[in-house]
Amino acid sequence: MEKSLFRYIWNHSKRDQLIVLAVVLGSLPFYFMSLDLPRQIVNQAIQGDAYRDGNPTAPFLHLSYDLPAWLGGSHLEIFEGFQVGRLGLLFGLSTLFLFFVIINGGFKYWINVAKGILGERMLRRMRFDLFTMVLRFTPEALRTVKSSETATIIKDEVEPIGGFIGDAFITPIFLGMQAITALVFIMIQNVLLGLIALGVIAIQFTIIPRLRRELLKLGKQRQLASRELAGRIAEVLDGIEVVHVHNSYNWERAEIGQRLFDLFTVRLKIYNRKFFVKSLNNFLAQLTPFFFYSIGGYFALRGTLDIGQLVAVIAAYRELPPPLKELIDWDQQRLDVQVKYDQVTQHFADERLGPLMLESGEVAAQDEPLVGPLVGEDIRVAGPHGDMIIEDGSFAVDLPASVALVSNGGAAASLLARIVARRSQEFSGRVRIGERDLAQLPRSVVGRRMAYAGVDPTLFPGSIRDNLIYGLRSRPLSRTEEDKRDMDKRIAEALRTGNPVESIADRWVDYESVGAKDEGDLDRILIELLDRIGMGDTIYLFGLAGRIDPDRDNTLAERVVDARHRLRETFQANGMADLVEPFDPGRYNRQASVAENLLFGVPISDEFKGRNLAENGKFRSAIDRAGLTDDLVHMGVQIAETMTEIFEGLPPGHSLFEQFSFIGAEELKDFEAILRRRGRGEGNLKGDDRTRLLALPLAYIEARHRLGLLDERMMGRIVEARGLVREVLENSASEGVEFYDPEHYCAAAPLRDNLLFGRISYQVANARLRVAEAVAAVVRELNLEEDIERIGLDYQVGTAGRLLSPQERASVSLVRCLVKRPDIFVIDGALAPFDEARSQQLVELLLGLFDQQSLFMVLPNDRQAGAFDVQLRFRDGKIVTEKTVAPAPRSSRPEPDAPQRITGEVV
Amino acid sequence: MTLEAEVQSLRQVPMFRDVDPARLKLLAFTSERVQFAGGQRFFSQGDPSDAAYVILDGRASVLLNTPGGDIQVAELGGNALVGEMGILSDTPRSATIMAAEPTTALRIDKRVFLELLAQFPQMSLAIMRELAKRLERTNAQLVAQSSS
């Protein structure tokens, strides 16, 4: 980026700046005329100068121009004007004044909007430029760059710079012109008054910036301090585990407290100084009118200055301080953002950035399979302390081959793996593949034909599918249809601001390159790979917990409803009918909560979920009408009594509370108080108490909690109330609850609930496992397996994949590489989360999969090395190449069976 | 059958006889009532010990796994506590328990049980007393055997 902010702005927004500037200049004559009008109104219309010679009328809108002497000095009469009386002239001139006010307002509006757009565009460009630089950080720079600080810079720190950009050139010119116009006008009226005004301005412009220099230094400090604060907060959050483990809360709190104090001190200094300068500035600005009134008034009294002139001068002066003040503010802002800009460019200094990533068209020519002899010569890698990890290392391997990099306990094997995968450029020597230098291969070829899986699998928030196909998105392949006008607008803006014109809505995934026909086919490939890597069961369970949109996927929804019926028949036929109690519109479900029995559906909006339901007005009116409220409150009283009795004495925060109690530990006291109030007579219960008590039985499940609160009669009444609840909710047109219907898919419920359409019995031993097995059998029978796993691919992995287990993260990372079908796949510690047996299995699987391509794997010891074609060992900084004498013929190598599919619990 | 009935059953178990009624209610509330079909196993010998059971209704056989097949060594009836030694000593199941007929039992989760013991010393004392009694009985039996 350019060193100077002004150069950056000028380079990228010349044209726009000039257009706005032209409009600004065009607006000046109107501005000048609006300044002169008050004088004319006072002198000519009110004081009657135009009628002094006894003329009954005077010309209004008289336009003429006297050519200068060097053009002949003739008088040019453009419009001789209307002859009007005194009153007419007054109103005419006043109207003209109003007209100019409107015109000037219009100009101002246009200019402000244009400047705003200009600023926003430049801000977009700057942010994008900075982000592009983020992608270019060298590995060395990345060791010191903090992600949160960088994010703060791109998001917050450039914001004021963006706001300033629209003002960078136009404001000083516009305000300067205004000030000069006003000053010239004063000068014309009275030279002395003009000189006084000029003198005060000169003082203002020398003193104020000097005083503000200190402010800039403080501003710089503040910027760095707040950036570091953001960085520190992110660090603590990222390392929160360590904070918990070592109980270092006090230290961290003190640390942040100290930073906040420092920040406060700096800000206080800035504050004091800023307002001191401001009040000085105001004083100086008010000094001039003092001179005008005293000296101007003196002249007026003496008769050397007419009153109209003085009024005009003072009117003109009223116009002068605002632009001056703004000019000084602008100057302050300029210095301020220049400081900010310097700080930002320092963060993205050239020496921290790698080369540009633009690649030209000849890339296609080099896009050939990475096979042939892979030769490394004179490879030298230095360790962090100057010691040599690899010294004059050489190796030669004919690709495709499977290569084991057997670690000697040091970093050498891993470093060589990174060099082969082109993840590291910090080495001397050469690695060639065929005739091509590995280091010179275009990035697109490396991205397409190589894959690297390291120790730490990085996943992005999104679905599992998004993460798996991340490596297939190197460029858009075809445009998706979008509105022509929107697209033109989007592309035009992108071009104007140096942004990419590609849309993420386009098709980016290259299906053909991975051997898929379309999206569905790709899903099939992903599922197959996940299955083989041993994550099929997990994906199946994710799928069962997932949701589908029956409007979009109608056939699947119908098939699930079919499977629901089939499952019911299976249960009936195998004597398993008591395992699942189905949702029946006419029967109470003892395995479900009272709330679920009343709603007979799944809440969509939060106001119908959990305890909110008890406060929901519509629901309350429905159970009121059904006459259930008093009974439910009574049930609430019984639950509260039992809970306060049996949980008494457990310390707050005990895990049993969370797991079993209807009442949280902190609420126990409240409910005891409610019960005491009730003890003094049922009528004493207020609406609020009743609501709290009512919330308790809503979560009550007869079969699970066994408090014996529901008898047949009460269950019957609840079932009867269902219709009423539904009617009330449907009439209120709220989309809060989706009701169960045995013949329809319920979009709000997870897939497994749709399959079961009931609740698993709490009372039957091992019910969950047996139901899971039955569900799996029906799913297999109806060929729903793949569809369910497809839904499992939609599972959200969370920030950095934290919703997955380490093994699952590693599996996703591996499949992300596998699906690319790379020519060379380098694995460096990616199997670490797996235990030895699984890891052994995976090595065999990978060797089988990479029959035709090359596989490099860093191994901690010799145990598995025998299965590879070639072993590279590291001794005293040298690389030793060993060929396995008789590796098992690759094609006949037995492939481990895919793990047994679909087990585990369903619910 | 409600929570109250379960508390009554727990009270019949010697180990819980001296425990405060409110605590027994908590124990019952945090346990699950499960039904086993005839022939269904509570657990098998060698399984990790994850729960103890109190038989509320029905009968269960205690089976030992021998080279010659499973042999029944005892039969448990109502209010019998089974599997408690495993969760206290953290060892695998020493025998198989199989329902002899449709049986209802209260399943006391190991984690919950240990947490209750940790929380209420009075409960631990009651358990210790019962264990000491058993040890005494075993000692007496040993003496009787060696003298005979």
C-alpha cells in the first residue's frame, strides 16, 4: 500500500474527487450571491437607496455586465429587469434570498451524498486490500501477527479513515473557498475589518495545530493500546481452558483492569487537551466579532461605513467561523487518520508479506499430473536456534509411490513433509518433480494436485459438507442465474473498488474433477469416503438429529412418513410395541411432558418453548378455557413441595439439581416462599406465583418422574384440551407451534422424532438400544440410509469445529483432502487423535486408496513403515532412502472392511 | 406404582434402612424404574459396573459363568439390592443377573449414588454399617467352616 494516505486516496479516487470538486466550484457563485443579498435587502429595499432620486420604481433582477477595459470596456445589458415598487423590491429580493438558500441546500445535499459514497467505496477498497494482504502474510510474520488485532484493524481502525476519505480533498477546497469568499467579501466592504479578520485567522492557524501535536501522539498511544486490548481479550478467550485450569482469574482480571486504566489515562489526557484547544479556538473565533462591533461600529458612527455594509460584514463573518472551524477540524482529522493509516500500514509492512498471488494464463500449461521422479538435492533446513536439522539432504523417489517419512524423534521428518507439500519455503536446496521445480509450481496446480493434512485440522464454521468441499472451490465454473440489474450493479461496484467480480452464489465446485456428476453425486462420494474412514455412524446419527424442509424435499419427507408406519408395524410384529409410545391425537402420552401433551406439536418460536410457555398469553387463555389452570397450578404446588423436600440440603450448583430437579438451586428459596404464602390460604397466590407454579407441571413426564400426579381423568382432560389449544393458537395466526399429524412430516422436529413419532419408554430396560437397532433395520430396508447421511452432512461443526470430537475433526480433515483426489497426499500427524489400532487401520485404508497416486506419511516409528514402498529416514541431518524389499503388491493389498454400519443410540 | 411406593421398597433394603426418608426419596427420584422381560439380563458377568438395582416386583436369578455354562447360584426376590458391591468397589460385574419372570426394578445410577454418598455422610455411615455387618457375618461363617 502507498506510504501516504493522500497518495492512496488520490490514486484510487481521482475521477470522483474531481467531479465532486467541480460541483463544489460550480456552487460557489450561488453561495456568493446569497451573501450579497442581505446587504441589498437592507440598503435598497428597507432603507430605500434605490428610490433615493424620487424614482417610483426600481429594477428587480437587473442583469448587466461591464466588460473589462482590455476587452473594450463596453456595457453588456443582459436583462434590464422588472420595474417594481419598494414593497415589491423587498419581497422580490427576499424571495430571491430564499431561492438561493434552497439552491445552496441542494448543492450541499448532493455534495454530502457524493462524498459519503466516495468514502464508502474507498473504505471497501481499503478493507479488501488489507484482507488480500492478510492472505499474503509470510509464515514468519504469522508467528507474531495476532488474528484478533488484525481483525480489529480491518474492521474498526480503518473506519474513521474511510469517513475521512470523502473529505480528504474536497473539504479543504470547499471550506477554503467559502472562507476566502467570505473574507474577500469582507475585504471589499472594508479593508481594515478584513485585515483584522485575516489576522485572527492567521493566529488561529498557527497556534491550534501546534497545540494539537501532542494530541496526535496520544492518539497513537490510544490506538495501539485499544488494539492490544482487543488482542488480549481474544487471547484469554482462546486460552480460557488454561485460565480455568490454573485458576488465574484474578491475574487476568488485574491484567485487563490495568490495561483499561492505561487506556483511561490516555483518553483522559486526550480529553483534557482536546477541550482546552477547543475552547481556545472558540475564544479566538469570538474575538473577531468583538473587533467588528467595536471598530466597525465606530466607523459607522463616524459615517465612513454605512449601516448596511456593517450588517453585511457581520453577516458575512457569521459565515466565516464555521468553515474555519471545520477547516481546523479537518486538519486535525487529517493528522489523526494519517497516524492511523501509518499504524495500519506498519501492521501490513512489506517485509511481512509474501509475493502477490496473481497468476497468469500459462498456468494451464503446467497443470499436469505430479508424477515422475521426485528428487531433492542439497536440502538444508535450519532450526530455530541456528542448528541444522537437515544438512545436505538428498533423496530420489519415483512417483507414484507410498513414502514413509520415519521420524527420528526430531523435527526433520515433519519439516521434509512440509517441504514436499510446499507448505514451507524456509529451506535451501532444490526439489524437482520431473523437469519442474517444486517451488515454481503455480499455486493453483499445488492446490489442485496436492493435499496436506497436519496435526491441527482447521475447520471453518459451517456444515460438514461445506468443510469437505472446501478444497474444491478454487474458482467459479459457471454463473448462477441472478437478476441482471443486480448483477450489473454488483459487478460495477466491484470493479470500481478493486474487489473480485466473482459471486459466491456461482457454482464453484468442480464436480467433474472429483468424478461426480452433480451435487447429489458429490454427496454420495463424500458419504462413501466418510464411511470408509469410519465416520459413517456419526454422520448417520447427525442425520437422525437433523431437520429437513418438507417443502424443498417433499419425496424424502413422504418416505420418512412411510418409514414411520413401517417402523410401527415392525414394533407390533416383534412384540416391541411397549418400547415406543406413539403420538396419538386421542391418547395421553405418558412418556412425554404435559406441555407436549397439551400442545401435541413442536414449538417453533421461543415463546412456546420451556418455561416461556407458562407466560404465553394465548396458551394461558386456552388452558383457562379448558378449565385446567387451577389443576395445573395445584400440580405445581405438589411438585414444588416434593422438590423443596428432597433437594433440601444439597449445595447450590450440585450436578443433581441440573440433572433432575424441576427447580434450579437458586430458585429453591423462591418456591419455598411461594409455598409459605400459599400455606396462609390458596387465595393469596398472586398471578406471578401462579405462573411460576404452572411452569413446573408443564415439564412433568409421568413415566419418568413418577410423582403420581396424573390420574386417568386428568390425562383425559388434557387430551380434550388439545383441540382447544390448537384452535386458539391457530386463530391467533401465530406460527409458534407445528402440530403433530400421523400422516405428515413435522418440519420442526428432528428426523428421528419423525421416524419414531412417539417417545421411547422410560420404563423398559435397554429400550433405547433396541429401538435404535429397529430404526436402523427399517432405514436399511427402505434404503433411507444415504438420504439420512446426506442430512448428516448438513450438521454444523461450530467455531473451529468445536462441536465435533477431535477424531471427527481429523476425519473431516482427511476426507477434505481425499475428495480432491490429489496426486500427492502428505500426512503429517493427522492421525494423532486416533488410537493405535484405528490409526493402523487408517494407514492401510489410505495405502489402498492411494493405489495410483502418491502418499507421503510421517510416522513416529518403524512399526508401520514396512507397508510403504519407500522409507525415508533421518540420521545426523542426512536423509536415507530405503526401498522396501518386497512390498506387498499394491493391488492385492487387502483393504480393511468398512466398519459395521449404524449402531449406537438413536436418541 | 409411585415414588412413595418405591421409597417404601427402598426402606426394606437393609443397607438403606437407617437413611433419612427425604434422602431415600431423593435416591428414588434420581433413579429410573425399568422393566425387564423374563430372560432379559440386568447385566452380564464382566460388564463394567454402572448401576445398582433394587427389585421392586418379580424375581431374578444370579448366574455364574463357568466352563460348563452358566449356573444359577441364587435367586433374588422383592426388595433385594443387587450390583451395589460393583459400584462401590469399582470392579466389573462378578455375576450375571437375569430376570426369571417379568420384573420391575429401580436402577440406581453409579454416579448419582456416589454423589449422594459424598453429599450426605449420614447415608455413607448407614452403608458402612451394613458393610461391616456383612463382613462380620462372613467372618463368622469362615470361623464356622474352619471349625467344622
